Amino acid sequence: MLFAVLSGFFLAALAPSIKGIAKDRIGWVLALLPAGLTLYFASYIPAVSSGTVIFQEWAWFPGIDLNLSFMLDGLSLMFALLISFIGTFILIYAGSYLHGHKDLGRFYVIMLSFMASMLGVVLSDNLISLFVFWELTSITSYMLIGFNHEDATARKSALQGLFVTVGGGLALMAGLIMMGTLAGTYQISEVLNNGDALLTSTLTVGMILCILGGTFTKSAQFPLHFWLPNAMAAPTPVSAYLHSATMVKAGIYLMARLNPALGEHILWTTMLCLFGGMTMFVGAYLAYGATGIKKVLAYSTVMALGTLTMLIGIGTRYAMIAFAAFLLGHSLYKGALFMIAGILDHETGTKDLTKMGGLRQKMPVTAIVAALAALSLAGLPPLFGFVGKELMFEAVLSAELYGVLLLGLAVVSAMMVTAIALVIAIKPFYGPLQETPKQPHEAPPGMLAGPIALTSVSLLFGLLPFVASDLLVMAAVQSVSPEPITYTLALWHGFNLPLALSALSLLGGIGLFVLWQRNREGVMRLNEKLSSVGPEVGYFKFMDAITGFSAWQTRVLQNGKMGNYMIVLVMTTVFLVGYTLLSQHTWRFPALGRGINFYEWAIALLMVMAVSFAVLTRSRLAAVACMGVLGFTVALIFILFSAPDLGITQVLVETLTVILLVLVLFKLPGFARYSTRFEVWRDGIVAVSMGVLMTLVVLAAIDIQYFEPISSYFVQASYPEAKGRNIVNVILVDFRALDTMGEVFVLAIAALGVYSMLKLRAEDKA
């Protein structure tokens, strides 16, 4: 499985070179990898469907016990097959859709990297590695949405998607850390067995909120759904892959994966049911009011994501079966419909459904495939979408929480989705042929291969649902269910309430389709009015507020005045370090003055007087002299406390410093005081605060001893190991030789700088 993940990154690195060799066949050549991965994962179907869970592990950071762990069970196998199978046709489709594009090589680099990252998400058995791959999908998605970076809309949509998903990713990181801490392990397979530890902690609520914050943003749950329709600024291959079958399902995958451990908590189930149900309804309504075919499909994807979230929240036997069947069906028909949308845009030059009509005369194959995929979207037999739709109604009827509310939302949403399915199947292809910006004609084989393949699989699973049940669905259900479940999918279950609800949604959908045909302008106007007060408005206001706050903060804190910068840095340090010292340290002041000689007191007093006079004097020469006195008294301290070499060095440095400063004084203008009285007092308070803080830090350091002093080691090892009796010298040139060498280099560079300046000045005079 590690090879399956890394192979995508490896091929991504080679994609530009392969493009130079394969040229127009680049899509077909690169598609060999996901096709091979499809066969690789398919070879595990017999073992996984029989209940076997496959684990693989490689050392990553063994020092901190962090490994690359992978797990293949029913749920991860279904996702891995969808990623690789649909990815095969997306790569082929992109080669035709973006034929001749100057950045096609870059596109394949990012797309293959995303595919590998998505496989990493669904196969990871470690919370840390899962999060790493999770963030990689966000980054690659950002680059794919903004692929046409010359377009301002694409850049804006890419940034919005990145901001929302990465913001949720930060919350997810916190949630996963809390989960790993509570469970005592970051192995997902082990975390799922520690549900009691996860549900009985004071951190449980925070953990759940953080995890759902990450999954809701990734899977476009209300009220953070708005980024997904805007992401349709991406090329259609991106929309068909990321925003129908893969990336937006990452959040769904993680919720399903963690549901066995968290599904007993009322907050988890309530949020999934309510937010999922609301997302389902809002997505269906917005899809019904949209006219751009990609926007219609995007909002219907939001509806499907809400449905899947709601089913996980319901969590009953029928709900989990419906979840797996609905997820499989949606990935198949939505991937096909997005590719058909790209075909219509590519061959007609418009995305607006209202400007299309009669295209079946020019594009008969596309019309047939679109009709079959749309029928699956509407949930009509014999497509697999019908099986998922009936199971969804069965699950809602079995809901223990908010059953009536969820049933009402599900029926109304199904009606609106049926209406938009009829719009997609009928409006572009039937009626009189309308004039479009480009002369329409049938798409090339590379663009038709994907829709035909996905629709054919949907039709096969619809006619033979037990095949899907035996191969994928029940294995996925069993992997997220605590108890064994036996069930066989069927197209016909007799006359029952779910069938009646399906019929009701069909009749209601036909009625809404007729209403859309007769009064679509009114529907669109209402949709626009509601959108003007929707969550996206709040997003833009929030971004404007951040921009305004940042501008104010920059004006205040980064105004170009070094004095202000120093004040902010010093006072921040004073408050943070001072608060920690005063609140957490138990003070035991040593007996100050004990054992100190009179002349040592005199030296200390001289230091204080020198500093005070240097601060108060209005003469630069006197200030320099006082600083020299301070330096020489420090040298005396070094000499008195058995560091003569340090003292001699200090005397030399101070002598040179005083001489240089006195020489510089001749070039300076007359002394003037520019600070106001307030600024003088402010600077004094800041300086005194820092001095008091450093005094407290020194006193605390004297009082705290976490380890044995290292000085004793230097005393013991100086002569036997370093062959030196002067301990200070040995420390400088042996124990800390690299530090000393670095300091010598710094001084040498400074000397070269001074020499260069003097030489340039001499040349200028000459």
C-alpha cells in the first residue's frame, strides 16, 4: 500500500517529461498507473469481503514511535477503488479536455499528487499520517482550483477553498491530538477499540467539535458549503474528480471511520443528523435555482454530502447500508455528469443550461449517457441510484432522533433533485436546436470514455445490485459497524413505504420541473435574494474584518519606528515571562549580602552610578566615559571571581569601544532632546521593567536546579581530557570550540566590512 501511495507522487514528478514524449497521448499513458492500482486493489476484494483486514507498517520516525501504518478494510477498499477507477478516466478525459493547453504538464503533476494524497487519507491507519495526507489534499486542491491563475475568479475561489478547508484542518489537528491522547495511541485501528476512554473524558466535547469542524469544512456542510460551488472555477476534470468522488468525500470518510468510536455520544449524532439534514435541503434547493450546469451539479453534490452525513448520524443498520450504497452510486453518476457538463461546455462554448437545446441531434451518444446518469441522480430504476435512494428512505424511517424532521427534509430534497435531474437530461438535448457560441459536435473518445464507463457500472449495479453488495457495499458496512450485519441489495423489495416515498418524490420532482420550465426566472430571482443573506456574505464580511484589523495592527505595530518595535518586544517579554514567574514560581530569596566583601559592594555601587549618570547626562562624551567605567568594573568582577582571561578580554574590548565611540562623536551633530516628557517616562518604565524581570529571572535560576551543574564536569575533565589547567580557556577553545570559531568568523567579517568601508572612502577622496 505504501507503493500505491508513493507511486502517484513518483509519476507526478515524471509527468512533464512524459508529456514531452507521449504528447497528445499523455492522458492515456498516465492513466496506466491508476488503472494498475484499480486492479491491485480489486485483487483484495475476495479477502476483504470475507472480513479480513490487511495491515502494513513501515518505520517513519522510529525515535518517537511514529510509523507509516496502512489499513485496508471494506471502507478504505471502496474509497481506494473509487479514487483509482474514476481517476483512470479523469486522466484520459483531461488529456482531451485540456488538449493543447500550455500548462497541461503542470496540471498532471498536481492531479497525480492529489490522487496519491487522497489514497494516503483513506488507507492511513495512523492519525498523524492521515492528517499529513489530509492537508496535502487541501494544498493540491488549492492549486487545481486556481489552475487557470490568470483568471481572477479562479484565484479568488482557490483562496476561499483553501481558507475554509485549512481552517477546518487546524481544528481537525487539535481534535486528532486530543483523540490520540485520550486513547493512548494514534493507531486508528486501536483508537476505535477505545471508545469508552474517548467518551468519558472532559475533553470529549472539545474533541468532537474540533473533528467535526475539520470534516464539515472538507465536505462542504452547511453553513460552510459555499466554497464548493465557487470551486467550479476549476477545469471540469478537477470538478469531476475532486468535487464529486474524492476530496469532498474525505470528510465523509473520516466521519464514517470514527463513527464506531464516537457514535454513542449524543453531540456527535445530533450534529451529524441536523447539519447533514440541513445541508441536504439547502444543497437541493440551491441546485434547483441554479442555471450553470456545473453550479447545478455542485449544489447537488452538497445535497449528497449532507445526505451521507445524515445517514452516518442516524447510525442504524439500514442507515449504514444506505450510506455505503448511496456513496457508491453518487460517485458513479456524479463523476459521469460532471464529465458530461465538461463535454457540453467544451463543444458548445457555454455552461448555461437555459442557452442549450436540441443537442441530441449533434451529440447522440452524450445525450444517452447524460440521460442514464441523470436517471441515477433522480433515483429511478434500473440505475443504482434507485437502490441508494430507497435505502436512504428506509434509514430515515428508522431514525431514532429527529425522525419526522429528517423524513420531511429527505422527501422535499429528493423532489428537487429529481427536478434538476430532469433539467439536465431534457433541457440541453431536447427541443429545437439553439444557437451556441461554438458549433456543437460529438465529443472525442477520450472525453466519452469516462461517462460511458461510470454510467455502465451504475447500470450494471442497478440491474445486479447483489454484485455491488457482495463485492463492496457490505464489506464497507461491516467495517464501520460494531456487530455483524447480513443484507443483500435488491432492485425490488415489493410494495412498501420507501417505494411509496420514492414515487412521491418522483411525482413532486416532475411538478417542480414543470414549474422550473415555466417560471425559472422567478426561481432564480428568489435564489439570488436568499443568497444575498447567506453564509457566504458572512464569510466575505469576516475576511473584510480580518483585512481591516490587519491594516490597523500594521499601522500601530509596524510603523517604521524602531523605538516602538523595541517597546512591543520588551513589554511582551515582560508580561509573558513575568506572569509565568509570579504565578508558578515559589520564591525563596537568598540571604542577600551574606559573604560579600566591602570592595565588591563598592564595585557594584560604582556600576550603578555609572549607568545612572550615562542615562541622565546631556553630554555624549560623559555618557561614553560612564559606559567605559561600567565596562571596566565588569572586567574587575571577572578578575575577582577567578576569570582573569575574561577580565583582560573585557578591558581590551572596552578600551577599543570607548576609543571608537569618542572618534565617532566628532562626526555627530549637536546633542538635542527630541523625546517628550511622556516618552521619557514611558521609556524609563520599559527599561526598569526589563531590568526587574531579568533580576527575577536570575534569582529564579539560582533557586531552580533541574540538573546537576555542568560546571563540575568542566572542572573534572579540563586537565585529564583537554590537557589544560585554565578552565575558561579550555571551555572556549575545546569544549565550545565551534562556538568560538563562529564568533571569530563574525569578528573577521565585521573587520572586513570596516576595511571595505575605509578603502571605499579613500578611493572616493582620491
